[in-house]
Amino acid sequence: MDCKDRLKVLINSSTPIVAIETVEEARALALVRQTCGDLNLPLFEWSIADGLMRSPVAAPQRPTTSSGLRRDQLQAAVNQAVNLGVMDSTAQGVGQTIMNTREPAGVLAHIETITVDAVFVLKDFHRHLDDAVVIRRLRDVVQYFAASRRALVLTGPAIKFPAELEKEVEYLDFPLPDRRRLRDIVDETFARLSKTYSLKRNADGVVMDQMAANLCGLTEEEAERAVAQALVTRYALCPEVVTDVLEAKKDILRRTGMLQFVDATVDMSAIGGLENVKRWLAKRRGTFDDAAKQYGLEPPRGVIIMGVQGCGKSMCARAIAGDWKLPLAKFDTSAVYDKYIGETEKRIQKLFRVAEQLAPVVLWIDELEKVFAGSGPDSASGDAGVSARLLGSFLSWMQDRKSPVFVAATCNNVTVLPPELMRKGRFDEIFFVDLPNTGERRAIFALHLAKRKRDPKEFDLDRLAAAARGYSGAEIEAAVQSAMYAAYSAKTPMSTETVLEEIKNTVPLSATRAEDIQQLRSWALQRAVRASILDSEADSAGAARQGT
């Protein structure tokens, strides 16, 4: 059932209040006007600036109303409205403000005097829902509308109703546009701008499909704005516009505050070690394609990468997207919470919808424990149960979603996560990233030396790896960076001895937090898969490679 059919059902079933939470007010008004046209119902619109006025409706799509009213019955209702002075048959009253209806309580009082079936759109009325008189008037209107085809339609970006009205409200959600609709938006925007600018068109079906894919996750107005900016910049609909649209989309999503596009410029080859993770990911590369679906495979759902801080968990999550050639969207965990009760849950649902429209995509959730750590049985006393409801929404989405969204979650302290979050079916695997073994430390030194324009062959990597036992990848990188500062300051070439000196001056996390790390290892021993192979296995594998 699409939005218009849903709205018809709500009006015909005598739903007194319909709430449309959206920033696309023009789209919402167009929907209501089309619906009223199909139902042959008069439409009134109200704003604090203009008051209440009659609004034109779209022509009905069929000669009879969907409610089954005969034409003579409908005409009788219109004549009654004309006699009451609330509308006229010549449409002269369209666009004219009705006297004394600018105040919220006043317009509700006037609506109560209207006896004809009609729909009343109240714009930005959520700003007045903290007034006791307005709430009382709304309750009176609800009772008045109970057995008629009349409805109040409230539009606004976020509408919070008082407890007295919560049971009387039905919400109408606007879905994000699909790819077919996004292609239509590109065509419509090009046609509109062509009337003002001299635009060239050099885009085949492939380019149009790529543009539609890059616009997924945006509302219709946001998509139109992104396309318009790209077209005016290039003065053409051409292949280069595909990249322009993607950049505009990144800016728009970043301003929403919940999702942020991250450039997946690295892949798993840029990470030293983590051989078990690399093998697991390699087996699942390409499973988002149609060929895998025809084969009978379902796309992987996600992984939790837990372990010691500074050992490459976040970099691994980013590298997954680069390795699979998929877009990477980062979930801003702090931006989802809102001070108003109920708004946090709405935000997380919106995030899920956007993520599914972006699919196939890698959704990166950094520090998962900070999102759901307060979702235990005692959380209600601390945050009114918000964390528990947030967890419930996330679990349902992880279990039931059909779109190929791969969740790459990182976690420093997995022991505080609720057990239902970690079971199979939500995440495919839990990987434990320990401090790097000897072979991994050697590879990490080589990577960071090469990254800083140094030839790893000029350094004794075995000595460096042995000296850095118990150091994390981040601490090894810091030691290399400090060695470069020391060499540059002394005006001497950087050498193995320079790096060893910096290693000696660093106290690793494995020394300052030894007990915590050992506790984490004990938990992961029987509950998670090691991300890396053990030192003995690494030495054997290295010897085998040298032998061949």
C-alpha cells in the first residue's frame, strides 16, 4: 500500500489526526491534495502566518469517490458548505484567509463549527502542542471528528504529542524514493533547468543507473537539489555528473548527523597480519552480486571486531569496504540520541531506512559497547529505557532486514554487550584482535616505514619485531614516527637503532593495562575467533613460503 492509498484509508476510517513527520512539506501537501481530489473532499490549509484558507485539490482520478458516495450526495455536501460560508462552488474562496483563524486555539474553534466533511492541514502545529488550551481544543475536535470523514493532518519534521492525544494519532511515513523514482527525478530536474540554462545531455542508461545508485538514501527534495547543483556546475548531464552527485550526497548525509560517508581508500592488503579475518573476508567477496543470489547464497550480515585498543580494529572495518569495493557509511553513535522521549527511536529507524537505501553498503559502527552498554535490566532507571528500546530496534533490524547491508562493528569491551546481540543470525562472526605476533609486527614495521618513504630492506625488521613484543600496531606506528622526528632533528639518517631507541622509551598498553588485556583474552578464548594466527603457526607458514 503506497502513501496515498494509506492516507485514503485513514480518512475514510474516521481517523481524527494524521501526523506526517517529514521535512518535505511540499511533497506532503501534494500528497494530501491528490488524496482529497480522489476522495472529492474539500481541503483547508493553516499556518501561523496565513491562518486557515481553502486550498485547491487535484482533479479526481475517477468519476466516483472511493468512499462510495453518489454524485448527488457529494453535491449536497458541497451545497451545504456553500450555505455555511466555508467554501463556494465557484472556487472564489480558494486562497482567501478565513477571518480570526491565525491563532492555534482560534483555528481549532473555527474547525469545530464546520459541518461538512473535509481535510484540514495544520503546518508546523507541533510548536503549539505545549499549550493547555490548544490541547483541550484538539481533544474536542477529535471527539467531533469521531464519526465523520474529517481529519486533521499535521506536518512537521518531528511531532511529539501529549499523552492525552497519543492514542488518537496515526502516523504516515514517507518512504525514501527507489531507483526508478530517482531516475525520474533526474529527468524532471534536467527538463526544468533546461528552460533556464542551455544544458547538454550526454548520458546513456548506464550513467542514469549510476546516478540513481549514488542518490539512494536521499529524500526526493535532497536528490533534486543534488542533481540541480551538479547540472548547473557542468551545464550538462554527462558521466562526470555521477561523481558530482555522490559528493553532494556525502555533504547532505553528513549534515543529517547520523551517517557519514567515509572514503574506503584502503583494503586488507594495507593491514599487517589478521590472516584469519582476511581469509574469512576473501571467501565472501562478491556475495553481494546477483550471481551469488542466483546460486542460493545470502549476503553476509556482519562481524564484530573486538580486542585490544590500538590493534587495528577500526582500520579493519574500513578496509572491508575497500576490499569488497563497496561504499562505507559510518554510524555516528552520539548523534542518534535526543533529549525528547521517543525521538531517539525515530532517529534509529530513519537510519535503518537510509542504510537499506544505500545498499549494498558496509555500515561501520565504531565502539559498539557505547551504544548498547546501558541496555541491561537496570537501564530503565538511568535513561527511561531508551537504551533497551534502541537495542530492541537494532536486534529486529539485524534479524529481519533483506537489503545487503554488512555491519562492521568494533568493540573494546565486549563483556558489557547484551548476549542477544552477539548470537548467530545477527552477526556472522566475532573476531578477537590480540596484540600482533612476531610476523605481524614485522609486517607492520615494513608498512609504516614504506608509508614514510623509507625502504624496509634497510632496516633489521627481525630486531625491531623482537624489541616491540607486547606493542600494539598504533604504538609501533608511533615509535616509527617518533624515530623520524629524532632523526630529522639530529640531521642524521634514520636507522634501526633510532627506532629501537624510541621503542625503549615507550611504555606499551600491555604493561599499563596487563590485567584488563588478560581478562579480555580469557573471555575471547572460547567465545571468539582469533583474527590472527599464533606465533608458532606464523613461523611455520613463513618457513613453508621460504621453502617454496
